[in-house]
Amino acid sequence: MFLTWFRTEEVDALADSLANEFSRRCPAPTIDEQTPQAKNRLKSASELMCHRVKVFSERQRLNLFKRARLANSLKWKLAALGYDKETINALSYEVAKIATLSKAKKT
């Protein structure tokens, strides 16, 4: 069990997938737009991201190291995609919170 504590391949893949999906649904240049369509796009993209994290963390128990790795990997990927710090911090905080509060279902 201890050997899997630091195994983060799945968490890294999830962070990449989340960032790419978010970028596809809500590109970085459209974040600051004040139109209702842009706000709806941002809301739906972040809700989808949170839902995917919740499903993942219910399926697989995430320890403290993996939750931190997920949030940090997401931060790095979003920064590389050109998002501003405020958006990056808000999204990574929400992902970490959901991963922490979601309980893995016992099998």
C-alpha cells in the first residue's frame, strides 16, 4: 500500500485532461469577456471540471500527496495554456477542495 502512495500517473493524466478540456471549452482570451455567453461558458466548463474530479475521487481514494499533486499539476498546465493567476488559483482551489471532500466509495 505504501508503494502506491507516490504513484501519480493517473492524477497527472487527469490534470492534463482537465486543463485541455477547460481550455477547449473556455479559451484563455475569452475569460475576461463580460458577455452572458462567456460567463455561461466559464460556468459550464468549471462545473464539468468539478464533476470529473468528484467522480474520479469517488472511484479512487486520493491521499494528501495525490490531491496536492492534482492541484499543482492543474495549475502548471493552466499557466502554460495562458490563463491568468486569479483564474488558475480559483480553479485549482476548487479542484483541491472537491478532491478532499469527496469520499471514495468502499468496494
